[in-house]
Amino acid sequence: MIIDIHSSIIPDDSETKARLGITTEYYDQCTVTQQLRRMEESGIDSAVVWTAIPFESEWVMARNHWLAEEIAKHQGKFIGFAALYPMDLKESLKALEQAIVKLGLSGIKVHPLAQQFRFNDPKFIELVKEIAALDVPLVIHVDMREPGLKDREEVTEWAKPKFLLDVLTFYDSPNLMAAHMGGILIEEIRNSKISFQTTGVQKETIEYACQQVGAERVLFGSDFPSFQVEEEIRKVQEADISPKEREIIYSGSAKKMFNI
């Protein structure tokens, strides 16, 4: 069984996309129909999905409402994560309550690189406190730094791995997921309780993570369309880890997180 912990969906029809303010071409390969077909072809049983990352608050609630409707239509195939715009704290807090309490979505996704905010921004920290109170999963894009590439500096001013330390003060939980293994090289982050996603990393980094934090804190994610699903699956398959560790990464950690 494979559960993809990191993916996106958008409406099939252009009218609904326009109603939700989705104009970027980045997500064009991520329509509901395309994603369901891709999951079947690649052997993915279920996927955590969110819709287009918002760059302002205007579209947040409408997109999350649409997402909840799609989750209900495709029981068992999709696990819905709400997308928020953290820099509008007041609206984000409203959207958080709506998404988790009223719509029944399962978690939150934020993208400091795309949305241009830092983890240690006071507004985001306030949002983290509320997410921690609800104890729901939170996926954060974190810039990649990998073993063997130690001379590679963080690539942005927004999503540096060291900024995660500020978040950990308020939410240190397996439900907090660092995409792209971000922070895996930082000792304090390795010694925390958070989880790491395989999205976009080398198979050697997957091996390193299993050695350093254990497979139970590692979850498979494709991050399609940024990376190709089959390639992301292959890296876990070819990593020098045990069959049990592979099973945990592909689905075991996610099953535990979502009680499935």
C-alpha cells in the first residue's frame, strides 16, 4: 500500500477554476480526474491533497469548501488538507476553524517560499499555536539541505531550515511535517518529534533519515507536479533500507497519523 502525503488537486472544469481564482498553469496536470488516473497507474492507494496555494485571503475559504466536497465524493482516495494564507492572521484563524471543525478537513498546508513569509513571523507563530491546540497535521515547505551537499546553502530568505526551531517551541509533534526533509541535518530538529517527507530528496537522504530519526518519522510524498510520482516511488524502493522500513515510509507512518 502507498499513501502519497503530498499532492494537489484542482477542478476539472474551467468555470469552477475561475470561480476559485485558480489561474496559474502550474496545477494544470492536477485536475481531479488526472490525479485519480495517475494514482491508479502508479499504485497509489490514497493521497493527501490540497488545492492551489493562495497568495491572498480572498479565495481561501471557497477553495477549502470545494476541496471538502471533492473529498466526500471520493471516499478513501483523498485526504484533504486546507490551504491558508498565514500573513492575514485574522482570516487564517477563521479559515482554520472552518476547515477543521466545520468542513472536516484533516490538516493544513502552508508554503513560506511561495507565500513569502518566514516560520518565525509572529503572525505565523500565532497560527501555529492554534493549529497545535487542534493537534492537526501541518505540512510546511522547508528548503532542502541534504547529506553530501553540505556546501549547498539555503536557497531562499523565507524557508530556511533553522527557522523551524521557532515553530518547534510551540508545536513539536509527529503531526508537524517538514517537506523535502528540510532540517534533517540540524541536530535540534533531528532530536525533535516532527516528521519528514521524502518529497524531492535523494535516496541517500531517505537512508540517512532512517538511520538518524527512524522510518516512523518518515513519510512518502510525491509533490507532483514539482516531481514525478514514479521517480519518487522508485527512490524509496531503491533506498538501502529494510522491507519493514519501506512499508512504514510508504504507508505505515501515514496510517498512524490518520488512524487508518
